[in-house]
Amino acid sequence: MMNYNIITIFPDLIEAFSDTGFIKRSVKNNIISINIINLREYSANKHKRIDDKTYGGGPGMVMQYQPISDAIENIKDSGPIIYLSPQGEPLTQAKLKKLAFEESITLLCGRYEGIDQRVIDDLVDEEISLGDYVISGGESASMVLLEGITRLIPGTVDDEESINQDSFQAGILDHPHYTKPEEINGMKIPDVLISGNHEKVEIWRRKQALGLTWLKRPELLKNVKLSKEDDKTFELYGEEAKDPGSFAACCLNARRLAQRGVRNIQIFHRGWDAHGNLPREHESQCKDIDRGSAALIKDLKRQGMLDETLVVWGGEFGRTAYSQGGLKRDNYGRDHHPRCFTVWMAGGGVKPGITYGKTDDYGYNIANADGTPMRPKPNKDKWTPGTMHIHDLNATILHLLGIDHRKLTYRYQGRDFRLTDIHGHVIKDILV
């Protein structure tokens, strides 16, 4: 339970505030307690005065040391003693977060010209100001701290997630908010908020928050660790994505390029040519590319780009099923395999969650649907169902890019060539 001790000469003000809204509910639910201390009860003066004229002359009165000292001495658990003063440290959300971890706090409300400096020197732990202005007393400021701290304590606010979206919670201003109806006087809410895409909504809100901060409170940005990407992006790709040249960083850059309208992007990852030491080599290679590859797919999807972006993973050849060189449990190699290899594709009109095409029992030749090797080459006029030849793959990729492979030719040494040779068929079985 958080306990607040509030020292004031106007206890009625604090009592009225404490008896409203979620503060009242938090007290009732034993999440917080509020101990209101009437400073006049500790006056040694028969008229209950707690102030006197300032030494050196001048207008106004100063609150005395003795009543404040006695009031603090009688508090069982004072916690940090905070004097609410225009000369104090400006209040921030970060300060509220820090104070929310305390078990007890004492708020000293000043009045008149302030309090005797010896109270500040001897008894006060810190001074806090609401801003560069002056009000008549510290009661209003104490209410601000009381509410600001309390709402950060679990159980005090019904929707705790809303707190995480507050202005200054992340060091910047909050994003704009909208509610029904969707249109008022020709003013419509942004389409993204009714898109149903939660990832895109989150990205929009982050951008809006940063934009509003830049327009209204640019000085706040110097205290915020800014990146072209949000924290969730780096949670996807991992810390390696911050290391230029890493595969994860290349995957992230690929998304950035696609986002900016680059039509063709190619990423290379070398070192798969394992003629020896294959177990360790391929394990290391897979660790390099696994997270970045998965992150790229997820990132494109959350950005709403996956449906229009084709991702192709593959190489120029596979590796044989049989060993090359010496054969040991922990050390062996495999040679180049020009006949059969695997690629995977995602997004861009490709049907997800399927495996297509076969090889024979030795993994050496592509096979018909019944598993028998395709001999001779695939028919140039008719596609064989269930099979995928390299020319079929190229034809299908070109089709997804909006290109008719039959018309994509280049002239070489007096002859027209095309990527899919004299055969190649668009495999519609793998298309959405």
C-alpha cells in the first residue's frame, strides 16, 4: 500500500479532492492511504499561527521551522519528504514513475512567501515544481502529485493499458484519439484506424506521436532514443539488425527499400558451399539467417505489404544427398547438386503452407507425382501436374511479377533466348 502524508494549513482542500473519482476508490480498496496533517495543530502559538515576518524586511510572511519540524517528527513513516515549490525540479512523468515505487511519501505544502530555508536544508529531501509560475500554495501541486503517482500504481485505474499510451509515458506526446461518428462536418477519421490491421494502427500512432512532439514540444525529442524503427521492429529482427552488414540488418533494409518503392531487392548470404565440415557449417549458416528471414515475412505482413511483395529464398544449386570426401559423424561434406534443390516463397500471391514438387528416392532427379524420375525433360507443350521444373519456377515467378515469360526474350549471338527456354509453365497450383 502506498501511504501519502500531506502537511497543509488547508486540510479541507485535500479532503475534498481525496473523496472523488479513482482516488476515493483507491483508498476504499486499500491500495493507497492518505494521512492529512493540519499544520496548525503543531503551532506553539496560542493563536495557532505558523508563520512570521521575514528577516531583513520585505513583504509577506514565512512559514516557521518549529511547526513543520514537529509535524514531520510525528509521522510514523514519512518516506521521502517533498517540498512543493516553484524553485524545485520540474515535475515529469519519469519522476512520477520513480515516486510510484515508494511505500510512503510526505508532501509539504507551502504558503505565503514560502518556508524557512532551514526546513529545506535540514528536513526536505527534494523540491518539486509544477512549472515556471507561482500559485498561492502547495495544495494544488500536492493534488497533482497525488493523482499522477496513484494512477501509476497497479489496480487504481480500470484500463491500465491506457496509461502506457499517455503523453510523456514514453518521453513524447500522445497520439491523436478519435471516437464515433466516423465523420463530423466533412472531417473523417484516418482510414488506418478502421482498417482492422492492429500492427499498422500501432505504427501510425507512433508516427503521429513523434510528429506532434516535434511540432509542439521539440525539446522532448532530445531525451528520447529515436530510431527509424520502433522497438517492436528490433524485437522481430533481433539486436543483430543494428549491426550494419549482418544478415538481419540486410533483411530490415530490404523491407525499407520495398517500403520506398524499390521493385527488385536481392540479399546475399555466402558460405553455404560446404564440401567439408557440413554439420557445423550449415548449423552456423542457419543460425545466421533464420531469425532475419522470419522477421522479414512478419514485418512485411504487419506493414500491410506482404500481399504485394514476393519473397523468394534460394540458390543456384542444391547439395547432393550423398557424402563427399571422408565420412565421419561430425565431419563430412556434400557436392554441388545441379538437378534438385529447394526454394521457398512467401507473399506476393503465393499459396501459404504447402510443399510442391518431388524428387526420386535418392533425391537426385525431379520426379512425377508417382515418384518416378521425369525422363526426358518436362514436356514443352504440357505441364505435368505435381512437378516443378526450374523453368516452371521461373515462369511462375515472372507471372507473379506481371510478366509473360513467353515474351521476355533477349538476343545473343544472333538468336533469341528466354529465361524459360522452349518450355516452362506457370504453376497455378501454388498461386492464391
